[in-house]
Amino acid sequence: MELEYQLQMNIPELSKTGHAYLDELERDPYPYSETNPDDERQAHWAEQKRIYGFDDSETWDLNSTFYAWLYERLRMYVDIGGEIVDLDFHKFEWHEREYTQLELINEILDRIRFYFSEEYNDFDIEDITYIREVGEIWALILPAMWW
């Protein structure tokens, strides 16, 4: 019963978009099919969602789709998993420094927030490198991402 209570406590208020964590971001990260209800392809996308669980509008900008997917799940992992496991237990070496699992999760979340901000520039090599490291960090901590 205690876990059930903890889960209920961490649920954010109902979101108009159905993506409460993504609502925190500055720039719209939602798939095209979710932001354009009058698009003539809605029936096609609905059928794809019924069959595959997602539609092809999510593949148009797959990097953004991945970052949005990862952001939502990491936010929930910290909210719920952080109540169950010690996110400071696992240590990782990255850029010649030791980090906890939580520190690296927060590093990923910060970088994804930057990616969905107005400051991010798709043509700036420093911005691209900074965001590209999300995959490197994710690969490093992935084996510890369970509870």
C-alpha cells in the first residue's frame, strides 16, 4: 500500500496535452499528429496508432521524438523510481569525473530541456555536440535503469 500511495503522490496535475512532463518544455515537442487535429491524415495516423502504437509523424523528426520520449520517462523514473531505489548508489565515470546515476539523469534532462529551448541552434556545432552527448550518457547509465 505504501508504494501505491507514493505513486499517487507523484502524479502531476492533469495535462491538456496528455504529456504533463513535456508541458514543462519551452518548445513544442509533440508529434505532428497530436498538434494538428484537422489534418486530413488523422484517419491514417489513427490506424497506424491502432496497429503499431505510434504513427509515422513521429518518424519525421525522430531525434526530437526520441528526446521527448526519453525526457518523459526519465522524469517519471526520478519521480517514482527515486522513491524506491537509491539513485546515488551506482557510480559512473564520464569525462574523467565520477557521477551518480541521478547526476547523469539530471545531466540528460538538462540537455534535453536545452534542446527544446529557443536557445538551441541546429546549425551550431557546440550545441549539436552538447545534445549528441545525451546518447553517450544514456548508453553509460542504461544498464542501471531499472527498479
